[in-house]
Amino acid sequence: MPQTDLLKTDCSKCSALCCIALAFDKGDDFAFDKNPGEPCPNLSAHKCTIHDKLSQEGFSGCVAYDCLGAGNRVVQEVFAGRSWQKDPRLTRPMMEAFAGMREVHKRIDMLRAAETFPLSPREHQTRREFLDRLEQHHWSGAELNDFEVGLGLEIDIFFHGIRKYAPIDL
Ligand code: SF4
């Protein structure tokens, strides 16, 4: 059975985590201010009520945003399909897990991009091992909360060492 790419965003398997977790400021990309943790007023259940006319309504920032599959992975893998809307006690842990998973998926994207760098055999092996760990691990909320100060930091140090091959925006 073909496997879906982990970095492919599937909003139908998410619970609109970006529409509650992320903050934005009124300006060219968003028509009003929104605080983190505040459900967007344009949200109805898990759907955006202005999805088909986001740009016309002043939300080109939403069109441009891509969580790289972090939202659907958090909802399905960490919370077994549950939603903060049905169980408001999940709101904070789901937002925290979403923040952690975005960092995981950002590094998967960067590790994949590093495949084209002229790495040494040892660096290639390290890159592959990090990628396997990030892609195959079944993450818990607690592990995601610790990611940036643990494995995420180890990967960032690795990126720092291979920056000589190409610029990496950490
Ligand atoms: S405008 Fe729509 S896509 Fe953007 S945050 Fe609000 S509900 Fe989500």
C-alpha cells in the first residue's frame, strides 16, 4: 500500500489546529488581529467558512501557510483523531503538540533537502539516521514538548556542521 508523505498536509484529518494555535496581526496578510489559542471567528467546526475566498477577504497569509503535515499527524498520531472542540481540555496539549510537531516536520524537510549536499559518508549516515528517527517515531505529547531541547538541538548542531556545503536557515 503506498504511504502518504508525512510532509503532505491533509486538513481533512486535522482539527483546524493552525486556526486556533497561531497568532496573526492585522495587515497585508490578515484582515484582523488574532491571539494564539483564540479560535479564528471564521472557523465553523473544523472548517474555514471563507476558504474559497481567503485572498479576497484579506487572508492571503492563510493561503500561504503550510504546516507541512504537522497538524494532521498530531491529531491522528498523538490524539487518535480527537478534537479540542469536542473536548476543550485538549486545547492546550494539542496546541503544544502542534508546536513541537511543526519543529519535527521542519527538520524532516531540511534533512531531506540536505540529501543533495556533498556530505561525507559519515555525514550522510547521520543525516539518514536522524531522518529515520523523526519519520518513524510514534510521538507522544511529552516527547514533542521536549523535542527542541533534546533531539531537535542535536539535529541543529549537525546542521551547523554541514552549513559549509550550503546555507541552512535554522
Ligand atoms: S481565516 Fe480561515 S484559514 Fe485563516 S485562520 Fe481563520 S478559519 Fe483558519
